[in-house]
Amino acid sequence: MPGTSSINGLVSGLRTDEIVSKMMELAKLPQMKLQADKTDAQLRLSTWQNLNVRLMAVKSKLDSLAVPGAFENCQANSSDMNVLQATAGVGASPGSYYLKVISRAQGHQIAAGSSGEAFTSSAAAIGTGEIRFNFANDSTKDFTVSVDSANNTLMGLRDSINKANADVRASIINTGSASNPAYQLLLTSVDTGDVSQFIVDADPSITVNFSNIVQKGTDAEIQFGGGGEGSQPITVRKSTNTITDLISGVTLNIINHSPDKTIKLDVVRGTGVIKNSIEEFVAQYNDLTDAISEQFNFDPTTKITQPLMGSWDLQHVQMTLASLTGGVVSGVDKQFSALAGVGITLDMSGHLQIDDAVLNKVLANNLSDVSRLFASNMSSDSTHISMLSSTGATQPSSANGWEVNITQAARQAQVTAASAFTQNLGADEVLTIYTSPTNTTSISLNQGWSLDRVVSEINKYTAQTGATAIATRADGSVSSIAEENIYLSVRSVRYGGDADVSVYSSLAIDSGNTAGFGDAVVSSLEPGGGTALRALDVAGTINGELCTGKGQILTAAPGDPMSKIQGLSLLVTSSAEFSSKIYFTKGLATSLRDALLDMTSSTGAISNAQNTLTAEMSDIDNNIAAFAERLQAQEDKLYTQFSAMEAQLAKLQRQGDYLTQQITAMNNTSNK
């Protein structure tokens, strides 16, 4: 390159820099071609990345259509939202209900004033001693507040009650006037319903009167049925105004009572949400179709081609999408086995078009068929088998289905007491239950409790213990004759071979009238004098293929690419061996979603195309760098050669000048 070494034709008169520059421009043409190739590769990569985003957008819309649960969502509509509101969730079934709200649940309130003259100050002294709060319907909520010199004022008592973090809250109210105050302590139960009722028993030294009940805690009362001649409405009482266990999958919220008004509650399928999901999928699919089609457009006038013109990978994506959206789902009603059956058709441009009238009609009348068209579905001849999941590798079954053969039913761990529970507890007792080394819970049982009361108490702690209690026979089985179930059994919530449950008591068995476990640890593995059942995993085959069992879940064994049941997981709830048939269909949304997942995965066609372009650009960068080094060397060489030429010309010029001088001298000598 030109610089301090540039001689720029000092002798020759040549413009060396311009000559070298022109020569280097020609030499750089291959490098410029490499730069153009890189720009083209970058444009193709950017286009693939844009298409990948659009493919993932379609996939996200399909997620809400690919599972059966999407078509089972319900909504609840109340005829009077000012009285009763409702929401439908998982497990709700369509139906109509006629209800009357007789009363709302309310909490218990006591206004505690002075047992003598009115409290004229919230800091008035109230004496010292103990104040006991007793809940008539649930003794586990009982608590005691001690009053001493640190808290023996109305405010001090209020704060002590609230700090106890029990089921009563305290506040101070003024039932007098600003000039003539009369302060009282208002005690309000945290809960509502009959269970919220409490009484307050104070030592005589306490100068507060707790006898004034201003509101009694009562249950909400709802009546099923609108009444009428010959009808027998059902009355239900609940302790709260938010009721989740009355209608399966439906949450009721009592806003007001209206005993003379019949409320109609309709639980219907949420077809509006489903239609919206279908419309969003169609819109996103059409956007993707436009983006792909654009890549195959050619303008003969400008002769401009798109970055992915002629890409086989993109053609494969286009053909796969068209094949799946225009295909037929096997194993479903022929009338609804293709998109056209629900009013969705392909036009000449490859766009999906929705016929609203047809779609609305099938959503209203054939929702289950729409579900089978879009989502993966499994039906079974047995109520003990349901599908948990499937994958893209799971293939549809034939019309004859697949045989499921359960050779071993899943079982919970269980241990049964050694002695019968024939009389109420003779003394207070503590049972300690643990289902793992880190999960131990001690439960207090009171003297005089029956077997049913003990079972109920233990089951209050199921969330902590991971275990439940039941009344059984001596061998741990449950008899249909209630009088035969006179043994206390404790079983794990979990099923499967790694589940266990252990129990021990604070009392020995021979203490008399105990729960029957004794003060030595017994478990489902070592039951002592009682009986036990070890936990078992389900075992069996699907379509003749041996599967893996974990608890109640039976899953197709991995590793066989030819297996039709790959990725299929079933929930098996039977307690005995049995055989049944299942029928698996793979909906259009599921198939399309799985295809898109495959395309956009780290090993899919889209990623491979992007990886190829990234590697291509890396190679081009390396070639450009290497070529730049060669160009620099070539330029340096040219300047060196021109410099040598100028030096040689200078030498020749000097020699010529010398010869000219000599000849001139010789001529001058000869002329004398």
C-alpha cells in the first residue's frame, strides 16, 4: 500500500499508487464475492429466524386446542348475580340447578363492656387474670389469654388477643359519644358458620363482661329445588359463603340472602373460549402461510428472488403444514374427521377460512366431536383407565383399540393396629405417624373418643402426614358391614413401591382401650402384632408391550422407535388385576403441534438450516480473513517490485548520464 516507501514513478514517471490501486481492485473481486455471499447467508438466516418465530406462534395457539381439557371448560351463569355468583372450574359438568339462598354464613361477635361503669377510656384498667376462649363446635381452636400488669387495659387486651393469632380478632368501639364515651371490646370470629361460635370465660378478677352476643355465628343455608306442590327441596348448610364442595367443579359465592327467590344456575360448556382459540390459530396459521409463500414469489420484471427461493427445507415445511391441515383424523366420526366438517376450509392461496355458521353449530351440538378432531383423546372400556399424557411419537390405535392387561394393581402402604378398637379411648393418647424420615407428625387423641372420631382427627392432618386413617377388619380390608370394621388402619396417600407408613403410640397396647398400635414402631414393612400391606407399583402391558409402572401410572417403555405406544402414560386406579381395551386418537391440532415442535427443536429442520448457515458464514469469515492477508502480501509485493523497478531505472539513468558525459568529453577532446 502507498506510504513512506512509495516512490510513485519518480524515475519512470508512472503513477505507481494508482496502478497498484487498480491492480488491487481487480485482485479484491473474489473477496467482494465472499462478502456478498456472507450478506446473502445473513439474509437467509434472518429469514429462517423470522419464520421460526412464526412457526412457534402457531404452535402456541395449538397448545390450547391439542388437549381434551381445552374442550371441557365450563362457565357458570347465575340468574341473579346480586344474590348468588358462581364460577366453573376443572371437573365441572354442564347442567342446570335451581337454588334458594335462605341465609348467608356469618361470624360470631361479642361486644365486651365493663362489668361495672362504662369504660370511658380505651386505656382503662381491666384487672388481671386469665381469659379463656372456648369454641363449642371445635375444641382445637380453644385458647387462653393471660392478663397481667403489662396488658391490663382494654387496649392491652385487644393487642394480646390479636397477637395470639387465634381464631378471634379484637377491636375497640365507642358506643357512647365523643363527649361521653363508652368503650367496648368487639370480638369477631375469623371463621363463619356454626363452628365460629365461641364463649369467653374470665376470672372473677377481670372487670370485663363478655356475655353480650351481638351476632351469632351461623351457617349459610341453601335449598336445592324451587319448591312447589309435591316437591321435596333439599336443604344444605355450609359454614362459609364461598362453597366449593356442593356442585362438582363449581364454586358458589353467596352475596346476599333471598329466601323467597329461586335462582337458576346454568353450567354450560365455554364454547366462546374454544371458538376464540380456533380463530386465533387460523389467523396465526394464515400469517405463517403468507410468510412462506412470499419466499417462493418471483418478479420477472425485476428478476429479484427471495432469500429462501428454492429451499427444499422450506418446501418440506410448506408441504407438511398443507398435508396436516388438509388431512383426515383416523378413528373419529367421518363427518368430523377433517377441518371442513367444522366449517374450516383451505382456499386456493393456502389460507384457512372459517364458516361461522357451521362452526357455531358444531360447537353447540357436537363439541365432543370437535374435541376429537383437534385434540388427542383416549377412551376405554374400563372406568379404571384414563390417559395422563402422550407425545409426538404416540401413534393412533386401530379401530379395534389396544389391549391393556394389568397383571398387578398399584397399592398404598398400610399398617393395621394389633388390637381391636371396641371401646372408646380410656385415656389421652398421642399417635406419631411418619411416611418418610423427614415427615413426622404427632397427633393428640382425647380420652373418650370413638374409632370414628379418631379416624376423623387423624385425617385432619393428611396434608402434613401424607397418610389417611380408616376403620378396617383385622386383616386391613374394609367390610361392607360397618360393625366388622373395628380396627384402626393407617395408609399412605402415595401408591407405589417406595411408599411406606409407620406408626407408634404414647401408650402400650396393654394399657387398655387404646388405638391399638402400642408404643413400639410398626410399619407397612414391619407390622409387629398387627397386619400390613406393602405398597406396590402397577404392572402390565399395553398392546402386548411390557410397560413401566410407578405408583398408579403405567408408561410405555422408552427406546423402541417402532412402538406405536411410545410416550403414552395411563392412570390405572383398579385395586385388582384386569384387562380392558383403550382407543387412542390423535387430533389435528396435536399432530400439527407435534410437527411444529419437531421442526423447531434443536435437531429439527429449521435449526439445522440455521446451523448450516451459521457454519457457512463462519467459513466465509475465515476465507475473507485469509484472503485479506494474501491481498496485503500481494500489495506489499507490488510496491516492492515497483520500487525495485524505479531503483533499476535510476541506476540505468545514472549509467546513461555517465556514458553521455564520457561521450561528450571524448568529442570535445577530438575537436581540439
